[in-house]
Amino acid sequence: MFKDKLALVPNLPGSYQMRNSDGAIIYVGKAKNLHRRVSSYFNRVQTGKTAKMVSEIADFTYIVANSELEAFIIEINLIKEFNPKYNILLKDDKSYPYIEYISKPYPRVKVSRYLNIKKKDNKKLFGPYPNAYAARRIVNLLNRIYPLKKCEGKSKELCLYYHIKECLGYCSKNLNQTELNNMEHEILSFLNGNDKILTTRLEKKMTEYSDALNFEMALEIKKELEYIKIVMDKQKVELHDLTNRDIFGYYFDKGYISIQIFFLRNGKLVGGKSDIFPIISELSDDLEYYIAQFYSRHEVPKEIIFSADINKEMLEGLIYTKFVIPSRGPKKKLLEMANMNSKLNLENELELIKKDEYITESANEELKELLGLKNLHRIDLFDNSNLFGSFSVSGMVVFKDGRPSKNDYRKFKVSIDKNDDYGTMREVIFRRYSRVIEEQSEKPDLIIADGGEKQVVVVQETLKDLDLKIMVCGLKKNDHHKTNDLVLEDLSIKEIDRSSNLFHYLTRMQDEVHRYTINYHRTIRSKGSISSILDNIYGIGSKRKKALIKRFGSVVKMKQASIEELEEILPHDVAEKLYTFLKDFK
């Protein structure tokens, strides 16, 4: 098929790009020898995911590099830019939470995601905590036991925390530096793994409460002590040199690789991460790319323990840390434990993964055939929700090759000031895809509107105004708000077999876009989004908004207020509008 073109590929390092019939890049790889690697896809029998990928290749391109490291960097950049469907993509993988200790200008502890942490000299990081609940509970406990600063900014007046002895009064008091230093020493000692100081403090408090016959508080302290014991018991000490390191184990079988990472911090095992995915290229290439991508969004430790199946020098040149390939000793035992866990994970989950992939891929393929599409990689789905006709929102979810792509989800606040579902749809589609045109970002192969024929027409008309050709369908619900039929591009109705994989696939997508939009709606209606609700009342600007929030604190209390009480802050006509609006608010 590509015999003449393959003959021209040089025996040099570089990055290659596989393209489908639309010219879209579906896979990016790197190689020490481009000719040998690219030829290998076409001169041997392929199986599994690789065979599926090869069946879609209509062309290939390549970029010659000066070294394998340079080829690797080109590969990483191209994957980030094009998101090829067959590359390992961790874009939905959240970075783990850490506990931040901030010493200046005031001592504080808080939970932060690694990607959101700004590195400064006055901060110390502890983690990662794969269990976010554990990190939050530890921070809450430290804030209760130690008089740390808990409020934001600097006030001239002492706050409630000072009067209940949970703050030293950082805003307006001269502080005892010795007391601060002792507190910092205890907190850092605990976060580094020494729980004796904290447990001793808790035991003392529990005794004080018990002696004062405050058994409810004594029981609460007892529960905290038990939780700390559980957390600390899980952190089995494996190495005693206090070096932060990751242990990278893996197991490969039947075209799939299972990865198990252990996080060791200050000599203690604090948690781990596991992943299973199909191999498309060479095992070492996919391993190296996974490692590079993982550490682009997670803390890089001082040492990574791995096996000999990677290009150690290349990864050290890219990630700037030490890769250790142990041959004996405790590090070797840790690596063997990680490898054993990855093997068990693959054996336990492989059949379920294969079954799930088959169902998803077959349903996506069935939808592609039904609609007569050449390719069906990306689907954008839209749903609208309004707040009593006065506040509208919309959500867009994205499925790629049958799976949610949560990094591509989008929320929309809509300017329509009445219950106009079609107007909302028109505005959202225009905003979304005019931006796609402007940024030249990825277009979907299919747009699905959560509605019937009229919604489909509105989307089609808006796309026509933008001079975009994208297929549009609608998901029509029955009287019980369940998926009923598929509205095709020509507005004909296609009844879907209720027992088919396609029906469950469409229902899953519809449920996901509805869930996402409703959750956004609920967020706006929550206490933390009072200001968003107040934005809808003409005559309420930023100053009045702040005054209302300060006076009432929540929508519930604002709703309970009389017009006279609202008039203490607002003019009569504005107070009436707000009163009428909140009257129907649920």
C-alpha cells in the first residue's frame, strides 16, 4: 500500500504521524530508526488495538530529528496539539492533592492540587494524598488543634477564631515568635510522619473534656485519634533515608499493559496509582511516553525506581530527575512488589476492560454506520436548563471514541432573559463554534442536541450561519423523560432497539450531559453563587450585591425577608423585583 513511500523513509531518528482518510492525525510515535519503525506497521500481522489503528491509516508523515530525545520532545508536543485517538491520553487525570504549609506572612495549612501550587520559598509540600478526604481531614484537624491563620486577608479587628482560641490574632497582635516556632516544628514533624506529638496533644484534650464531663467532645477527639492511627498504619516504613521517590512497576500481557506506581515520601508509602491501557507501538515507547506525560502534571520526586526496559538517559534528560534501576536490596524488593501488584490488577480487570471496550466501540461503530459517517471520533452533546425562565445555563459534554472526554466539557451562562429553549440553543451553538473557528480547534464529527426536531433545526441553522458542515442529530425523550428516538439530520425519526448497545450508549451520553448541566445549575443556586443569581436583577450592582450577601448570607434567608427588610439596602422598585423573583425560587 505504501511501498514506494516507505522506501523513502530515512534510517534516522524522528517522529512519525499516522493519518486517516480525512487527514486527521490518529497516532503519533517516535523512533530511533524511522524507516524500521514505520515499516513495521505494514510488513507484519498486527493484533488488537494496533490492528484497528493500522486499518484506519490512509497516509503517514514524519519529522526527522537529531536525536531520540529530540524526537521524543517532538512526539510529546504533537500529541498535546492534536490529541490523537490512539495515543495514551491522561488529560482527564487530576493531579493529586497535597498539603501546603505556608509560613509567611502567617502560618497556614491548606489542601492544594499539585498543578495549582505556585512554588515559593515560604511553602512546604507534603503528599501526594491519593485519598483527598484524608488530606482535607488532616488539614481540618491541624486547624482545630493549632492556632493557625484561618481567614483570608488582613483585618484590623480580631475575629471569632481569636476569641475561641483557634487563632493567635495575626491581624493585629504582636506575636510570640518562640510560640510560632514551636507550633511550626510540631506541625512539620507530624506532616513528615511523626504522629506522637499530635496524638499526645489529642489524648490530653480528650482527658480534659472527659474530666469536664463533656463526653460528646471527648468522643469526637477519640474518633480523630483512631483515624490518625489508621492513616499512619497504612504508611508502612519501607526505606529510611527520607528521600522522596516513586516506584514504577508494570506488567504486559495480551496487548495490554498494567502500571502500578507507589509514592514514597519521607521513607513512607503514602499511596499509589494504577492504570491499564492497550499497547499500540513498542512497549518501551509507550512506557516512556506514559512516564513523560505523568510527570508533566505530577510532582517529580528526587528518584524514580524502574526496570531496565526504558531509555534511562533520555528520560533523565527530559524530566530532570534520577532514574534508578536496582539489581538487589530493598529498592529491588519494592520494584518487585509494584510489578506483582500491576500483574494482579491486569489479571483481575482485563476481561472486564475488554468487554467494556467491545460494547463501547461496537455501539460507536453502529452509530457511525447508521448516520453514514466516514469517521466518528468526537461527539459534542448539548443540554439546556433554566431557573424559572429568568436564568438559563447550558452544558456541553464531549465523547471521544465512546468515552467521556471531561477536559473538553464546557459550561455556558446564557443571556436569554426568558424561558426560550431555542434561543438558548442558538446562542450557545453560535458562541461555541464561532470560538472553534477563531481558535482553529478540534471540530466534532457529530453534534447531538438534547431535544427533538426543532432543536435540530436551530442547531443546523446556526451552523449554516457560521458556514460549518457538521452532522446534527437530536435525542427525543418520551413523557417519562427517557431516551425515546433518534432525530436524524433530515428530521426523520429513527426508533432504536431498547435492548441494543446503541440505545444504552445514547442513553449514557444523554444522562451525562443532563447530569453535567443540572450540577452546574445547582452550583449557581448554591450559597456560594448568590452573586450569580443576583446578577439577573436589574438595579443590583456590585455594591448592592455585597451589601445583600453581608446582610443575609444566603438565598434562603434572603427569600424569607420582607420587602421592607430588602428596602433597607435596595430602592423600593428593585426590592420588589428581587422579592418577586425569590418568591418562586426553590
